[in-house]
Amino acid sequence: MDMVRLVNSGTEATMSALRLARASTNRKLIVKFEGCYHGHSDGLLVKAGSGALTLGVPTSAGVPEQIAEMTLVASYNDVPGIKALFESCGEQIAAVIVEPVAGNMGVVLPEQGFLPALRELTTEYGSLLIFDEVMTGFRLAFGGSQEVYSLDPDISCLGKIIGGGLPLAAYGGKAQLMDQISPTGPVYQAGTLSGNPLAVAAGLATIRELKKPGFYEKLNTRSASLAEGLRHVASQANMTVRVNKVGSMLSVFFAENEVSDFVSAQASDTRRFARFYQAMLQEGIYLPPSQFEAWFISGAHSEEDIEQTLFGAQKAFQAAMEN
């Protein structure tokens, strides 16, 4: 990113990125993917993931149809589908916004060729590619998904980790794009608390910790131990699960088949997950309380924490089988 604008939340970052995309292309349509969540601005609450998916409410009341109609929805990891969409109306598409690794229908990895296809199509049709790295930024690697998958989007959205626990987010991209943001350009965006010194100080302190030698190596080793251990103890309990993992993100899907998109994620046995979750609580392990939320390993987790989690999971898988 040549230039960055600080805001307060991921919702503000993605909302502002889309406004910039529409202004720079003079187009209205946006493409998002089923099950991906990009905050609660009106145009993005269409087949969203995260809390909307967990609660069974993929769209929100209060969103006018006229706004929802400007958001086109494609299937994650479906390259032929997104190609067909661009062939039908590519000249009207301002931007494609995507979680490079989906984390709001559970962790779903991009299949080989999916992200490069998005880069190629948006370039060919003059649309912008927006990576929503609010979840993956600084988590998968210091350079986020862009480092892991060697791709260069037009606009990046960041949040969560960059605030070190305080409210901070950002969006940024090439200088010729970002110069269109006020006060240097006609695209308005402002906020009383955007980039406030307290949040920025916490974010800078966090980034200094992340840059210490060996941080990501240790993080990824421990997350790999957890993922492999979960597969093992589930097998011991005769429980079929799918453990999707990349970097320090993972999800345990109570599913028979591989989980690669919204439809396969929704095929998960949420009742069995609920029993597993409750059993883990009894073991002193507090997981994200939804089948469709990602698990995160942090630098604060020790080897002993991983061992305790696996010990509890062994009992919890058995409890989920028995009920």
C-alpha cells in the first residue's frame, strides 16, 4: 500500500473502500461472495457470514432493496461462476470484495486458481480487487494473505490486530487511488476518532511484537500441533470432522465432506457442534460459540495450553458422540 487511511472499524474500512472503488471506476455494482462478511454497512449485508450466518439471518431488516440490488453475490471458490458473472455484466462492476481466506463461515481456504482468477478478471474488465484482510491481516503472516498467496490487490482493508485490542482499522492502496480521498480528492471520508493516538500507540506496540524474530514460526508450529491433534482425538472418538487450517486460523467442521464454500459449510452438524462446545466449556476451554466462527491461536498460547485443549477435546468429542 502506497497510502493508508486510518478508521475505527472493519465496517468503516470496507464501506470506504467500496465508495472509493465506485468513484474511481464510475460504476455502481459490487461483487461479494456467499458466506463472506465485510461489516454491517447496508450494501454488504447480502448473504453475509459471521453473526448473520450463525443466527440464520443472511440479510438484515432495514436494508432497502435498491441498495441490495447493487450487490451481486457469487460462490466462493467457483471460478466458472465468477467468470460467467463478469461476462454478463463485467463492464458495470466497480469492484470485487473478498476475504482471501474466508473466516466468517468458518475457515474456508481459497482453492488453487481462485484468487489469481479474481485478479485476472478485475484487471481485464477495469474493476478493482479489494482484499478484506480485517481477519487475515497480520494473522496469517506479517504480510497477511497477500504474502501467503503472492497477490497484489488494488485496495486492502485491515482491522482487529492492527489496533492491539483497541478500535482501529485501515484501508489503503496505490497512491493514484488514495489521492481521491478527501481532502486531496472528491471522495469524502472522515471520523472524529479515526486514527486516535491511543489506538495507534497500541497498534504500533503490537506490530513491534509481531516483528520479533521467530514469532510467526512459533505461532504456526503451535497452530499446526492443535490442528493435527484435533484430527487425531476426533478419530479416536470415531467422530468425523473436517479441520480447515491456514496459518494461525482454523475451524473444526462437524461435516462428512470437505468444506470449500458456503453450501458445504452449511451442511455441518450444528447440533453436534453445540454439544461439543458445551462439553469443552465443562473442560475449561472457551471456544468461539458458533460452528461458523474461526479459531485463532495467539502468541500468548503456550504448548501447555495446546495440550490442555486437546485433552479437553478428547472428552468433548466423546460427549458429542454419546448424545
